[in-house]
Amino acid sequence: MRELIEELDGEVHIITLAEEYDAKRARYLIELAYTVIRFENKMVFDYLPSVLREIRNNFKPSEIWLVL
């Protein structure tokens, strides 16, 4: 089973220091074999079906039942 981390970012993540921290953390998690996907909070509220589709697309068909 694939390990997936979904991150939701608010406006604070626009700040360069926060972006650098996020990138460093994502690289670390990827080195640990996690898949990291990031969404802005606004995307979740305004385009939830697309966000859910993106999350689902990160799994093989045999794994999808685990995330529904």
C-alpha cells in the first residue's frame, strides 16, 4: 500500500520562509518513501471533487477502496 500525505496550505504558505520549510519537509518525507501532494485550502473548499479525484489518482485501482 502506498503511503500518501495530503497537505492543506493556507495563506501563510505564500511566505518564502514557509515555502522553504514546506519544500524541505516534503523532500524528507519523499526520502522516507511517502508521496506528498499539496492543495491550497481554497482548492478544497471551491473544487472538492477535483481534489478528491487527485487523491484517488495517487492510488492503484486495488487500493482505492481503502480511501473511500
